Amino acid sequence: MKYAVFGVLLFALTTISVAQTSDRYAIAVSEIGNALTQPPAPEGQYNRFLSTLDNIDVVFMPPTRVEVEFPKGYLNCIFPASRETMQEKHTLLESHPLEVTSAYVFTIGEQPQAGLNTESRIAIRRGFTFGGIRQSLPAEYIELDDDVTILQFLTLGRVDAVISYLIDIQGAAERLQIAVPQFQKDRPIHTSREAFVCHDNEVNRSFVEQINQAIREWKMQSQYDLP
């Protein structure tokens, strides 16, 4: 790991200010199962990609905090993210996606998504919208802070279903040493581009070009690494 890692409070208390300089770039991220982790947890694939970028400071914060802090301007970018669900899209840049991921409804047993209704209890990660799922699938939503807790609620029967990205549930299931719950692979409820979203300015335009080049090289190398 060659980048600096901060919690949001520590970062705010430092004298680092990268939003107005090309010397360093501040990227806000949120933990994602085994894909994007904080020390001392083992590095995930997104950590390894971030290590390919030069002169970055990675600031970990919950998704709800990202929504508050990013508009303030001191953060250059957020990752993973997409402009699709954001306001003021014209003021933002988006890189090529590092990955494209899908979210699903996960249940215990064979309960289909069609069986859920307004009285169903569905666990969802705090701050996640999944393309407006609350409007398209009305229910009683229980917001929780991480996917491990979400999965525990499901296995304990405290909710009828959970909604999450497959990569996140896979990571949570691995941590809990249980099987991934039932889901309909051909019926994702939302598909998201895992990209970098940055404020649109001259400094960040140059940075996004660097990110796009790094993503191209990463994907090319990944092809060679396939068995």
C-alpha cells in the first residue's frame, strides 16, 4: 500500500488541502466487504488498484458522510461511485468504470422478490439508494452500517430480505463463514458503474485522465492474470 490512509476526522484536522493543488489528490472511499478494506484487514482488489495511482490520500468514511463531505470541495474524488444518482451532474467528472456490479434481493429459502410487499422488512446499507429502490419496491427498510450486520439480520430472521451488491454480500458471507443467500441472478435490481467521480476542474480533469490510463492497464494486466 503506497498511498496514505486517513479517517475522515484525522484528515480534516491535518493541514493537507489537495482540492486546489495537483501535488496530491484526496479520494473518499467506503469499505466494501473484502474488495476495499482498512488496515489491518487484508487488502482487497480495489485497494490494490488504488496502489497503482500516484500522489493520493485515501480517506475512509461511511457513505452517508461522503454525501455530506464531498460537496464541500476539499475532496477531489469519491470511489467507487457513479454520477447516475447524483445531483449537479454537470459539475462532476466520471472516470471509466473499474468494474460494473449488480445489486440483488437476497432471501433465506425460496421466497421470490415478487413475494415482498409494503409490510416486508428489508435490510439495506445506510446511505445506499440502489437507483431509488425504495420507490420501486416499497417496504419497511432497516438501515444498517455494514453488510456483515445486514447478513446477520437476515440469518437471524430479523428481516425478510436484504438488498446489497453481490460483491459485498460475498465478502460478508466469507467473513461469517456462511453460504451466500438465495438471489435471482437474472434479476438484478440495480447495476452500478464502479468509477471515480470527481469535481470538474482543471486539476481533476488531468487526474481523471491518469485514472483512465491506470484502469486500462489494470484491465489489460487482469486478462493476462486469468488462468
